[in-house]
Amino acid sequence: MEQPPGFQDPNRPNHVCKLNRAIYGLKQAPRAWFQRLSSFLITLGFQCSRADLSLFIFNHDGTLIYILVYVDDIIITSNNESFITSFTNRLHKEFKIKDLGLLSFFLGLEVTHTKSGLFLNQSKYAYDILSRAGLLDSKPVATPLTPKDTFNSTGEPFHDPTLYRSLVGALQYLTITRPDLSYAVNQASQYLQNPTTTHFQLVKRILRYVKGTLSHGLTFDRPPNTVLLGFSDADWARCIDTRRSTYGYCIYLGGNLVSWSAKKQPTVARSSCESEYRAMANTASEIIWITHLLRELHALPPGPPTLFCDNKSALFLSQNPISHKRAKHIDIDYHFVRELVAAGRLHTKFISTDQQIADIFTKSLPKPLFEKFRTMLRLEPPPSRIDGGNRQLSINHCLKIFLHIITFIVDLLLL
């Protein structure tokens, strides 16, 4: 620390200012601010969501308003524009805030309003990653990894592990709007402790793919219905070092992608059926959380969600208790899928492998199949932008992107 410019004391050059009261920089500052803001919102009639504590909901006489909070960044949307105006005036009186108008930028996420909905991407953030890596002039490639590319622990140690960790960490944040990178980044993240030169070359290939798809992002349109669909898949014994399986899932609401994941299972599965069944359990858990969230948002679809899987043995295991003798070693908590199916709260259906979208989260795919699944994920170049627009965002218009941002904030809070 040093004395601020203009307030130097030549007689006491080693003295610094003593702050009797400060809020910024303290560990308890975000918690104290959130407590102050949430108390104010509750006095106005808002209810804090039990599925996500950063979400506040107001519902009175047909007026719905959602408020999503991440520290001092706030998103407000409603089906009543006059209510938004009166509410923001109340906020101005209570707090010193700045109204940025129509949603266009939030925590590095760029939002473009189109004629049919919204477009979400991180092109500026991706450009900064390429600039940091010195690959702005690199030659683009069609896929993040080739089917022959594999990550393992053998090879010559990379000379700059800090650079490797920095780039992979930045790519992890980029997957917020780039689900096509999820599998490749997940593989690269498993070798942050001891990266090799081979690992760094594969990361450079991922960045070259980003170079060719710099402006790609997620599209959210007004759906004709709000059916909740999940796709679950697993690649048995994918990891060469540990022989653990890699699983992935993606969840759609009204045809719009709202949640996805690509992870390595914590234990070794003895069969492909077991790895697929465990993947179904993790997907079902995410679906149940989304249904709880949609119920609080007063937007729960009328019918039960459907979970698609391309493994008939896993589907049989989820619908019939007779196979218990062959699954005694599977943890009991995974069998809650069977209870959901029996209670009618979840439907499970078979889907062919060539239509299994979640396959993109479990392995490296050839170019034609990768591009097919990428399109099915609603990952596209930016559409034409509309000028101006109504400040009000209708509930049906923004619910999909709102759900995606909520799941993104939950992931940030869990880090």
C-alpha cells in the first residue's frame, strides 16, 4: 500500500490511510449486499426461489416479474412494461443503480434480439482467448478433436503449465454458450496438474476450431409448446488411464437447449448398461431440478418430461425391478430413476444412436455427425439483428434464455 496521489505526507512517507469503514474487498461484502437487496425485494412482495436463491419472483393479478441477481448485476423481465418502469423507479430510490435498458450484455454473455427470439454468444470473449494464445491468424479446423485424438497422461511435460491452465480455464467459461466444446474441454481439464506437449497441441486444435466458429452461439425461439425433453448418453470405459466412462446429457424446453453437461463418471462401470443407467440418473436429477424451477416460474409444462436413451438394457433397468440381481452393486441412489418412472413423473424412451444428440458430449465425432448434432443443439451463426425493440420481454419470449442463465449462475456459485 502507498499514500494516494495528492495526499502524500513528506514527514510520514511510510504511513497509509486508515479506513474506518469499507465494504469493497471484504469477504463478507457480497453476502451483506445480497442480504440487503433480498430484504428489500421481499418487502415488495417478491418470493425467493427455493431452486435458486439468486432468483426472485413476483406474481400478482396476472403480473409476473422475474429478477435474477449475480452480486451487483441484475436482470429484470416481466409481462407488464409499466410494472418494470415503476419497479425500477423504486430501485433508484432505494439504491444507486444504473439502468442499461434492453438486455444486451451480461457477465460476458452477448444477447442479440431477433424477430423470433434471442441469440446468445460470447464472440468477444472467444476473440480475447485467441488473442491471448496468439492464434488469431491460425488456420481453422472443422471439429474440436478428431476421432483419433485421445488424452492420456503419457508424453513430454509442457514447459509452461500456467499457460495451459489459463487457456483451458478460459475455454471452460466459453462452454456457457458453446456446448459443442464441452467434451473436448472436459478432456483437457483432466490434465491441468501435469500437462504434456501433446495436451497443449490438442488445446491449440480446440482454439483453431473456435477461430472458425467465432460468432456461433445459441438460438432461443418462441416454441409452439413447452415440452421438456432430455437426452442421456455414456461412452463406456472412455478414459484410457482409469477406464471410467464419460457421460453427457442435454435438456430441451420447447425445442430450445437450456442445460447440458459432459463429465467423467466417478467410478468404473462393469458394463455399458451400468454406465448408461448412471448417466440416466444424473440426467433425471437435472430434469427434476428444472421442473421445480419451472413450477416456481409458473411455466411448468402440463405433461411429464421425457428422457431418451439409446441403450435398451438401461431402459429395461429403469422400468423393471426384476433385474435387481444383476444390479446389486449399483448404488441405491441411482435407482430413483425407477421410482420416477413408476410414479409417472418421468417417461423413458429409446432413441437410435444416430439421433442421440448427447453423443456429442461423450466422444470425438467425425465431421458430418458432429455438424449434424451441432445443428440439433441450436448452435448457429448470428442471425440478423433487429433495431430498437420493446423494452418489455414477454414471459414466453425470454423464459428459455432465463433458464439457461440461471443454470449458468448456479454453476458459478458451486465453483
